[in-house]
Amino acid sequence: MAHPSNILPSSFVVLDEGKTVTGDFFAIQVLAAADSTMTVKGCGIFEYLNSNSGANTHMDAEGNTLGATHEAGTYEALSTQDVTLPCIVGSTIYGDFKEVTAESNDRLILYKK
């Protein structure tokens, strides 16, 4: 499969000022970042969890929702779970995003599949 940067967007959305948008996005380009984070929902987003944290928010390797008791490790967030990502000016983040929230004074370009 080609790198996501080789995909041409069907269209794009400019997102700013603490707004949220839903859609089918493959890339987020950061134009301005006030507080250095953005919140996303999507597929294939993995996070490190401490042991026994994140109950009912992530999946194990078999696709089962984690309960309250589990080992520390990297787990995939459920597609309905908010995930905080770094928001660094000039960066482009690739993935399978379904919802993106810009913090106040952020400006992002979201590229649609």
C-alpha cells in the first residue's frame, strides 16, 4: 500500500477556534497551535496505558474491550474514544480519523478521503 501522503484528498476542511467536525479524514495538517494538543476519534489509534487504567476505552490484540484489570502496554483506542494528540505547527498527522476537535486558537486543515 502506498504511503498516505501519496493520496490525493477529495476535499478539505479548515478547522479552528475550538470547533469539532466529523467526516472521513486521512490527514491533519497543523497551521497554528495554541495549546499543543488536539482531540480525535478514529480507527487504528494506539496509546500506552498503565496497568489497570483505561477500562472500556481500548481493545486488546484480539479486539476485545479491555476491562478494569489488564497489563501495562500499548492498546488500540475504541473508535468512540477521544484521544489527545500532539498539535505541533507545521506537522501533518496521518491516520483514519472520524472526528477532530481543534482547541481554542488552533487552526487545522483536515484532508478528506
